[in-house]
Amino acid sequence: MSLKPLALFVQHDGASSRASITCQYKCGNACFHEVPNTSEGTYFGDIVADISRRRLFRGSAAAVLAVGAGSLLAACGGDEADAAEANPGTGIGTDFTPIAPNKQDAVVIPEGYEQGVVIRWGDPVLPGAPAFDFANQTAAAQAKQFGFNNDFAALLPIEGRDGSFLLVVNHEYTTEPYMFTGYTPGNPTKEQVEIALAAHGLSVVEVKGENGGGKLSPVMGQYNRRITATTEFTVTGPAAGSAFLKTAADPTGTKVLGTLNNCSGGVTPWGTVLSGEENFNQYFAGVLADPAMQAMGKRYGLGHPGAGQGEMPRRWELFDKRFDVTQEPNESHRFGYVVEVDPWDPTAAPIKHSALGRFKHEAANIYVTADGTVVAYSGDDERFEYMYKFVSSRKIEPGNTAAARKANMGILAQGTLYVAKLTGDHPDKIDGTGKAPSDKGFTGKGQWIPILETGADGKGRSLVDGMSAEEVAVFTRVAGDKAGATKMDRPEDFEANPKTGKVYVALTNNSNRGTEGKAAADEANPRNQNKSGQILELVDDHKGTAFTWSLLLVCGDPQAADTYFAGFDKSKVSPISCPDNLAFDPHGNLWISTDGNALKSNDGLFSVALEGERRGETKQFLTVPIGAETCGPVITADRVLVCVQHPGELDGHSADNPGSHWPDGGTTQPRPSVVAVWKKNGKIGV
């Protein structure tokens, strides 16, 4: 539906709109626990040394050419002619009337635009998949159907077939009380657990466009595929074969069943898709007896007292011992990586890249320099965690052939992993209020600190004192602690602008910033009890170790004194809160999706001009239904795609009492879905 623009401002008290049930099933109530990062730069040094000395786990096995959050062309920046393109990101392509904040149970879009659901949870993906039947679900059916809680989306053109694409979508998590009527938290049936396992992972489905519009329809094509929490993955890099990854089922430490909590993602220039394993800790019950490893697990949020009880109610360990760390202490070490999938080969085993480190990855996104060097950026999405980049020591192989793609899939297994340290230009003017310290706003410098090198043979060399290469690859957060990295306000999506090469980071929020015993505000994270987040802009020496930075946006209500929109007139922008995923349109404008809007409106999608007189102009393009989060965005000249995640997840509701009836209306159950939006007889924003 469309909604006429109203007054831009809404009244709010600054509290996140995310429901507690979403926190419970999406991230294991991460924000209600003690922050895992309590380091002061040398934290865990003794623990790491203890692990190295005793080798606690020795023998423990016995016990994204395409269009996505960036585009394939976008990923291949670095061409100086491209970077000098006339007036990139000046707002051309954002000519629409912004919609008003609202609480509609609908996808609300600007006047003059149309929309359509592309695919829903449970829709058939593979041959033989039955039509979705909410009341009669089976694990066998779900393994052939579109998964739950879609997050990242990529749209890959199929060569030689005009208007045909591969839609690649990951599935972050399951919310069982919204999947099954009569569900009992903490006491699932075996079938419910197996359905949930099948609803995780990724879906690859062919879609076909229509002439004269942006509508997309699924096709039962040759590339269609489901990847689930039981699909076999191959591990590459220093963690492969490590004692930390060996289990009874996999004594080699090189093969992992499944992928969990896939959040955002990216498209590589060689035509594959990257996906980040984020809040994997919440799936594992039990507490390790050894104090050293218990502490290491705590650094990743493992081992809370409520694990396996009401706080973490999936209870998969009841039917699969690998989710009980007391029985399989290494299984959790096999999650938390960047996953790479070749969507053009349904038989190819997906890869987990340990050379990029293990943490709560909010995707990885690629930038290619003019000389062919591949750089992958990634954020660790938790309060006070770090920003990382990986610089490959291999150059990209040109071409779109299967041979080139196979060769390039090894690029992320060889190179150097860095963690970021930032300093501000005005440290004496940062008081936690969010007041801009200069007429240029918030600015500073940064350094990429190397922590791990991986060679052509997949073996690593640690660059962190007191840690082995395997320890850096598996306990990367600890390596970041020891390197003295800067604690950020939930670094989520990273995207490099294909027109300018500048890199943008979504920092979602951090209500603990500046509270007792926690890190104080700094210039890159300038507000105490930060509820609405900010967007960081980096001018990076992509292959090198130096960068400068500024804050593009300090998000929130434009009427509030603690917000900043790159110096743009705040009376002319839309309110924006809790930035999550980022994308670029063909004109070089930044688009931002939100998660957890603290301004008491539904989450949405926003465009931001980056250059010229309109720099900082922020306009709301759409909102998603009540209780939902905006994910995935794909922005092309012809259409916008968003993943509508967890519609209707409202406290006090469940499948027995739905809080939404989107997308099908009536009395139907809400279903996470991918939605396309297009302009009647025109281009997006033109």
C-alpha cells in the first residue's frame, strides 16, 4: 500500500521497538546479558596462554556480476575512471516523496509505486515440495521450501536470459512460537526441531521478471537449492583441521553440518554469495567444566545459566548432542564464520572461511582495487565489538567462467586479517551528549592492526603475542582484545561505495555506552546510552593500514540535539533509528534498512545522498509491517527488494494469537517474505 506523507516527526521515549520474543529467538537475549567484551586491551591474555600451554582440546574429538546489498559491479570499485564519474551519490535517483513514520500492518511505499510479494516462508523451492500447509508442516517439506526469517538478499542476472535472475536469500533464525500452534518453549517435539533445522540456512531460487514492471515470480529452475542446518560445509583456512574444530562426528575438523543465524551478506565479483554467521551462541546448551574454556566461551556469549532452559528455549540438544557443549565441547567453534556459496552449482559444498576470523559476522562485503586486490570488510555485531578487514594476497581472476569462479573462491582463504583502531580529532570535546565537536562534525583517523596471516597452503601465522594461528582464527575476539581494537556500537553491515571507494559502516546502537564500568563515549561512538545508532564513513587505503573517518549520520529524531545529518538541514530529513543493512543504488546513493526503531514507528528503508549540497539528505522510502524488521535491501534502476523479517513478532502474541496477518491478510498467519517495489512506468527515484 501507499501512504500519503504526513508530518515527519513522531513522539518517542527512546526505547527500542524490538519485542522481547524477538530478542529471545534472534540473539539469545544478548542485550540482557553482561557485555561479553570486558577487555582493557590485555584481557584473556592469561587464559590464552593457559590454553596454549595445556592444549585442552588435544584429542577432544573422542569425548556475491550480481546485484545484492552491493552489486557485482559495485564490488569492483577501484577503477579511477569509475571513481571520477560525474556527481556520484548527489541524490539523483532519490526523487520520491518520503513516506511518514507509521504503525501500519503493511509494506508502505511512496505514491506512484507498486509492490508485490516475491516469495514467502514455506513456498516451494525444489521439485516435489508441497504447497505450504501451516497446520501440517514436516521437516521433509521444509527442506524443499523457502526458509524462515529471510535476511540478506542477492539478485543475480542469469546470462543470456533477459529478465531472469537467481534470488539468493539467507535465513537468520527461527521463532518457534510463531511457526507452530501449541508450541511449548523448552519442550519441543523432534519434528519441530527438525523443521527448525531445515528452516535455517539459505535458499536459491530462480525468479522471472515481467516486461514493463518490477514484479518477480519464482520459477522451478535448474539452480534452485536449499541449504540448511544439516548441509555439509567445508572449512578453509587456519582453523581447518585444528584440534579446536574436531568432534566425534568429524575427527578431521574440516567438515561441518549446517550454518546457523545467517545475518547479512554480500555478493562477490566472481558470482558467489557471502553470508555471515552471527548469534550462533544461543543454539548451544550447557557450560564447560574447564574454567579456561568456559571463559573463552563467555567471550562469545556461551554458557549463560539459562541456556537450554526458558531463556534459550529451542532445546535442540534434546535430539542432537552436538548442541550440548558438555557432550561436544568443540561444536560451537564450528560456527561464527563467513560462509561462501556458489549459487551456480547446486552440487558444490559451501565453504566456511576461517581466514576471515570467527566472531558474530554481520556479513562480509568485497571491494576490489584497481590492481585486482580483493578486500573483504566485516563487522562483529555486538555491543563494544570490533571492525575487521581481510586483504587477500591473491589477485582476482577475470571472467565469469566456472574455472575463474572456482579459482576466485580460494581468494578468501589466503591473505591478512586486520582489526580496526580509531582515534578522534577532538577528544576533549566529546562529552557523551552527541554534540558535534566541529563544523565538520565528527572526524578522526584509524589504523588497521594485522592479527593473522594465511598462506597459500591454508596454514596461518599469528601476529598476536601469546596466541597461535589456530587460536586467532577460532577466538578472534580475544585477538582483537589483545591488539587494542576500538570498541564500537554494534558494527553491522559494511559496504564500499562503487562510485567513490569510500566505505560505510552501520553502527546500530549501544544502550550500555558510557554506563558504569563500560567504555565511555568517544568521537566515533559519541553518545552515552546510544539508542539510535550512527553511520560511519571511511576513506580507506584499501590495501594498506591507514584510514580517515567521519560520521555521516548520528541517527534519531531530527528535532533532537544529539542527531547529525552530515550538516544537512535537519528540518528536511526523515527520522531514522537503528541502522542495520546498507546498499548502494546505481547512482552511488546509500540506502539504509533499520532494525529496532527507537522512535515508535515501524522499521523501514531510507535513501541518503552522499555528495554535494544534498549530502546527508535522508528520505524514508518504505516501512515494513508491524513487528517486522527491514532486511536485505537490493536497489537497482528498476526495482527495490527488501526482506521482511519476523512480521507480527509482538510480545503477547504467537501462532495461537497472531499479531499480524501480513502478507496474505484475513485471518492468515504472518509469514516472512521477500517484497519487490517498483515505479509505474519509470525508474526508482527518477
